[in-house]
Amino acid sequence: MSATEDFRGLIQFAICEEQKAQQMYRDLAAKTGDAYTKAILEGLHEQEVHHEEKLRSILASIEPTKA
């Protein structure tokens, strides 16, 4: 496996982790009855969405591996 493939794999793993975090914050926000806590959790969710977008941009900039 090349260094580029390794790096792509790491970025793909990180994207999956960001998606898990998004879901967790979304679920927690839906469960809380406290408006302040809900706002914090929704903000954290949005940060994770932004992180995923950055990672997808990095992934798109990596040259695809040649078969």
C-alpha cells in the first residue's frame, strides 16, 4: 500500500468519525429539554459538519491511486 493510499484511508476514517460525532450531537440535542444545552449541542453538530467538509476537500485534492 502506498503512502497516498494510507493517507486516503486515514482521511476516510476521519470522515466516518466526524459523521458519528454529528449523529451523537444531533441525538443528544433532540433528547435534551434544556434550551441552552440544546443550542450548545447543535453548535457542536455544525462544527462536526464543517470538519467533514474540510476532510472531504482534502480527500478530493489527493490524486486518485492508479490501478
